[in-house]
Amino acid sequence: MKKEYLECGKIAAPHGVRGAVKIEAWCDSPSVLASLPVVYLADKSGGFSPLTPTNASVYKGAVLFSFKEIGSVDQVIALRGRTVYARRSDLPLSPGRVLVQDLLGLPVTDATDGTVYGTLREIREAPSAPLLVVDTKRGEVLLPDVPAFVKKKDPDKGVLVTPIPGFFDGEAENVAGGKEESK
């Protein structure tokens, strides 16, 4: 089931003395976070409390927000380290793109023969290309997220890959559930 509220950043620090907030952006770009009409904080009851921006600007790779609900540095300090969320319907998503959150926990499968290698735990940023972190029976495998290896990311079916021989040796299970033999 797709989540209605998605993690989109973390409150890093106060900015100035009037309650402005510096938020580390986890979106495709800080401008996506700055464009949101409302962000949310998770509350103890499992719900989400809205924070309504009165001002937002991108600053050194982060976003500076002023919120209607926050008016002092002390309030910001109390929130430092908290994750902020966006409502799925507020996020701009161009056709053919998928949200990382929708892929986490899904199977990583061979595009040619249906072999399931493991599940996608996270996508890490790296200098040359993002890395898919795949949990397998033998541990973590890092697979470069490049067209040569990753053929399709489907939020309903998982991630289809074509790794080079030896990449997942000893890791695979076929669709029927039996362990594949290494050759």
C-alpha cells in the first residue's frame, strides 16, 4: 500500500532569531521541498500535524522556511532532527517517474528469467550513479542504478535488473522458490 505521507526532509537548525527553520531536503531538489504548500510532522498518535509556510527559499542546498505555527528559536530547537513529510498529492511527479518510497521493500528481479535476488532496502547517492542497496540472503549487495543494470522500476512489481554474471552469485531464488545452483 502506498503511503499518503512521504518523508521529504529533516529539520536541521534554526535560522535567525524569529523562528525560521533550515530543513535538509530529501526531495529530488530543494526547490521541490520549497514549493510545497504544506509540510507535516508526525505526531505521537500516528497522525500528522501541518506546518503552513509563510515563506520558503532555497539556501545552500537546504530550504529556509518560516511557518505560521512556529515563531521562536526555542520552538525550532525543540523540533531539531525531526523528519518532515509531504502529502503524496502535493508532490510533483512527471509521467514515467516513480517515488523511491514506493520501491522500498519490493523484490529485485532478473528481467530475463524472473530470478528474485532480494529486496530493495534503500537507494544511496554516490558520485558516479545512485546505488540500489539490495538485501539478499547472504547480506547487502550494491547495484549501480544505471540503464545497463536497471531496466525498469515498477512500484507494483519491483525492480527489474540485468546484472553481469557473478554479481549475485549464490544469492538468487527462482520464482518457484527453490535455490538456484551456482555454475
